[in-house]
Amino acid sequence: MIFETLAKSGHEEVVFCHNKDAGLKAIIAIHNTVLGPSLGGLRMWPYKSEQEAINDVLRLSRGMTYKNAVAGLNLGGGKAVIIGDPAKDKSEALFRAFGRFVNSLNGRYITAEDVGIDVNDMEWVFRETSFVTGVHQVHGGSGDPSPFTAFGTLQGLLASLNACYGNEDVGKYSYAVQGAGHVGMEFIKLLREHDAKVYVTDINKELVERAVDDHGCIAVGLDEIYDTDADVYSPCALGGTINEDTLKRLKCKVICGAANNQLASNEIGDEVSRLGLFYAPDYAVNAGGVMNISLEIDGYNRERAMRMMRTIYQNVSRIFEIAKRDSIPTYLAADRLAEERISTIGKLRLPHLGVTAPSFHGRRGN
Ligand code: NAD
């Protein structure tokens, strides 16, 4: 049964990690290492069943293969989950036990922060393995990725405007930004630097006030964001906001934002395409975060990070080209770009067999 599932999803390896004393129940899923070691975050969640945890780690690790491939990284896709409540079940022993399992994979899987995990948890993991990114800046880590993700989102926007309007004049267009959190607020600042008209909404009223008072945005209601006359809809909060209800209300020509899983379903993605909207696939646009942590592997450098974010422009442009070439929606074109890259590069390289710790330059463990 499990091997049937793995055959369908294409996973290379799934590791069940157990340590009774530490209370560790974790699963590490390595989806594909053709491009390089698998990189993807560790999620801690009180899964209702083991099956739910397995489904999640398989789905998320596969997603990382596509994201890392489109981002042009020499990295494959992996992910890990710890079954537990992040509010109650965290301990030094738990994360060190997890770190030892990561280390045993000898670099085939590199971990990072995801939902339920913070930089302090990563310190414990880092005690046991070098195969970890998203560690604190004092250890040579990269710190908060949000400004980079926002800058990357701007690159995706430039490519989208070019595909739709044939120019990249950010200030000429109007924007509906949903979510003024870590990424959204930084993105708003970039848009306002170009004097663009920006509508904003957030469930956090203070953030909306800040966007209006400090950055000159126009506040709209939570639901009203779908009815504005903005040229660009920019989801920077939740997933699934492009759905049957909202799509018929959107008046924009371009959809480009940082949120994960923006399309409620593939059918909605098809409909977006039929309506002639220019949808910049979320995982290509918001790759700034993973690009940023990937640089920790060779020694983090801010300038290299900014340079790398600019490649999002080429990636998103290429996706629009493939969509046109093959007459397919852009969400499928993004998958095709990932598969083409894995296939082409895969012919040049053997599956990755693990890196040695010394290639993790510039960082000190304890
Ligand atoms: P965040 O939590 O700082 O910001 C999200 C904001 O959305 C919050 O201010 C929240 O109040 C608001 N929000 C929640 N529900 C809302 C709703 N219904 N309507 C309007 N606003 C709502 O998170 P973030 O780090 O800014 O990430 C934003 C999105 O980008 C997420 O989907 C995240 O997965 C994705 N993303 C972030 C990064 C990164 O570098 N932080 C990287 C890749 C993807």
C-alpha cells in the first residue's frame, strides 16, 4: 500500500524517526534528489492521525521538488514533519533527537523552519547536524527571509506586467494587496516606491493603519479586496483565495503575490487561463524564501541573495512563454518547467548521494 503510494508520487525515500525517551515521532520524506540534496522545512503539527502526517509530508516534499527546480537551485525536494503540538510538546531532547536522524541521512535531506518551528528550535537541531538552514544569523544563518521574498515577488510582478501589457511600468498600474504581514508590507513599500496606487486589507487593523498612514495605501474591507478596480490582485496572506466565488468578482488582468497555494483547485487554474488572466504561479514567485536559505549551504551572502532574487524574473517569464508555446495554463507551465529542468539536468548528473559537512561553510556549530 505504502509502496503503491510512493510509486505514484515518485518518492525516493521515506524515513520514520522514533525516539521514545525524547517523545519523537517524525517522518522525513525525500521526494527527488536528481538536482541535488533535498531541501525543505520541518513542520510541527498535532496531526489527528499518522496517515494525515504521512499525506502531508508526501505532498509537501513533492511540492519542494517543483519549487526548488523552478527556482533554478541545485537542490531536490524534501520535507519533514514532527507529530506533536508546538505549543506543548517542544523540548531540547525532541529537536536534538530529530537532528540526529537528519544527520544520519548524510546530507540527502537538509532541513529548515516551517509551520510550528522557530529559530530557537533550529538551534537544537543544529547541535546535532550541519544539514540545517534557517539558523540564527550568529551562526552564519540568513535571518528573516520576508524582505527577500517581497523583492522576489516584485521580480515576478515585473515579468507578469511585461507578459500582460508589454511594459514593466509598476507605477502605471493599481494593486489590491491582501495581507500586510511580513512579506505583504515589504511588497507594499516596493510598490509605493514606484508611486503605484495600492489597495490594502488585513485582519490586523494595526497593519492596515500602518500601510495607510506610513505608505499611503487605500484601506478596503476584508471581502471588498476582490471587488476593487485594481489591475493586479496580489494575495499575500492565505492560500485558496482564488476560487469559484472570488474569481468572478476579480477585475484584474494580473495575479501575482507571495501566498502559497493561491489556486483553490486545478480547475480554477484552468478557468483563470480561459478568462485570459495572467497568473504568475505562486511557487515560482515566492521562491525568495527558499533561495535565501539555500545560500546558507555555501556560506550566506546578502548580495548573492539579492542577485538570486532577480532570477525570479526570468523564471516567471519562462513560465509565461511555456504557457503560450504549449497553450496551457501557467500553473501547468510551471510544473512543466520544473520537469524539463529535472529531466535535462538529470541526464547530466547521477542522483545526489549526500554532501559532506565541510561544504557548509561559514557557520559554527556548538
Ligand atoms: P504573515 O503571517 O506575516 O502575514 C500574513 C498576513 O495576512 C497577516 O498580517 C495576517 O493578519 C493576514 N491575514 C490572514 N488572514 C487574512 C485574511 N483573510 N484577509 C486578509 N489578511 C489576512 O506571513 P508572511 O510571512 O508575510 O507570509 C505571507 C504569505 O506568503 C503566506 O502564505 C506564506 O506562506 C507565503 N510565503 C512567505 C514567505 C516568507 O519569506 N515569509 C516565503 C514564501 C511564501
